Amino acid sequence: MSQAPDSSVSELPNLEVETDYHTQSKPPRFFMIGAAIAIITFIAVVFFISSLWSEHPEATLSPADPETKAPVTEVKTESPDTTDIARIPELENRLLMLAQQLNMQSDLIRQNQQRLIELDATIEQIASRTASEWEERITQLESTVADTTASVDTRLTTLEKTREPQKTAKKKKPIWAPALPFSLLSVDYWDYKPYAVLGYKGDLQHLSPGETLHKWTLISLTSEQVTFRYRNGIKRKLNVKG
């Protein structure tokens, strides 16, 4: 039996199996192995029948009745091609290699499936742990915010209580000023300067802006009106007495 050429290995189909992350079903390993064995058996039976046929061709040509003297036409049997017979071991080797590769791919798929299962379990653990950590942090933040809000409310209440007496103490008495004790008789100009002529206790008083009479200071004047300011800041206007 001749050995298979080295080129047969390169002619084998690439049996890389891309595993999907969600693939969970196992490949039909026993089905592929059974198919390979069936093919090998079929080739061996064909080869055996061919060899028998080539060694005893007269067996197929013998008449059914030995006493029949009908002429028998010779039938030329074609012998199987030697190249086809020589390729049988090569095909057997290829089938064996194919079965080995299928076994290897099946083992690889099982390993990948196991890794995917472990990865899923790890991801679930990480997600569960992360969710619990975030829930704990959120609870802590809510507690911190509640404590801070209570503290701020307490401080505001304390400040309001402390400010109430201060506001009461700072209340001022209403500003009061007496009535003007004089009357405006006229507004005159001497040396281009205006003067207010006032009647005060039966006498005439002349005031220019900035001068004071009985706690009232003249701050402005026109031809018909003058304005006085008391010492506490209250202002009063006085018109010319008609």
C-alpha cells in the first residue's frame, strides 16, 4: 500500500469553525465519524468486488442451465484503472485525517463553549457586584443629603431667631420736624445774589443759601419758592406769601 503524497494535507478543506458567542449546541460529532466510516466501508466493498470481478470474469458469463448449448458471447470486462486503485489508500488517509480534524474541532468547540459559560458567569457576578455597590453609594449619598439639609434648616432657624431681636433694636423713631417759624415775604437780588426776605417774630430776616435761622438752613431758592432743611434732614418748601 503506497503512502499518500504530502500534497494531500494541503488539499484538505479548512475546517476552522468560528464559534459564536451565543452558540450553545454541540456539533454532530458521531454523525460525521459514522459517515466517514461508511464511506471507507463502501470504498473497500467496491474495491473487493472489483478485484473478484477481474479475477473470475467467467463466473458472470456461465449459463443458467448447463445443458443449454446456446452460444455464449464473450463480454469483455474492463479492469479497474490502476490509478483509481492506487488512490484508495490516499483517500483512506484523507478520511482518517478528516476524522481527526473533526475530533479536534469538536474538542475546540467544547472548550470554547465552556469558556463562554464561564465568561457569562463572570459577567453576571461583576454586574451584580457593581449594581450592589452603586445602590450602596446612592443610599449613602441620600443619607448625606438628608443630614446636610437638616443641618442647614437648623442653622437657618438659629439665624432667624438671633436676627429678630436685632431687627427690633434697630427700629428708629419716626423723623419729626416742627413747622417753619417764619414766612417768605419775597426773594430779592442784591449785588446779583439772591436773598430770601423772611418775616420772623415781627422782624425781617434776610437769608442767603447756606445760612441758618432757628435750626432751619436755606438750601435753595427761586423767585417764588425757597427750600429749607431741618437739622435732622427733613426738608420743607415755602412759597412767597401773596
